[in-house]
Amino acid sequence: MAKTSMKKMLEAGVHFGHRSRFWHPKMER
């Protein structure tokens, strides 16, 4: 269960991270 949660969180984090870059390109710099 813990592994599944971590995997889901990681996947969500990656998706949100990629979207954040497109949404807030200034934040990256």
C-alpha cells in the first residue's frame, strides 16, 4: 500500500511539475 501511494504521489508530482513549468515559466527561473 505504501509503495502504491508513493508511486501515485510521484506520478502526480511529475504531472503537476510539468504543468507548472508551462503555466509558470517565470517560477522556474
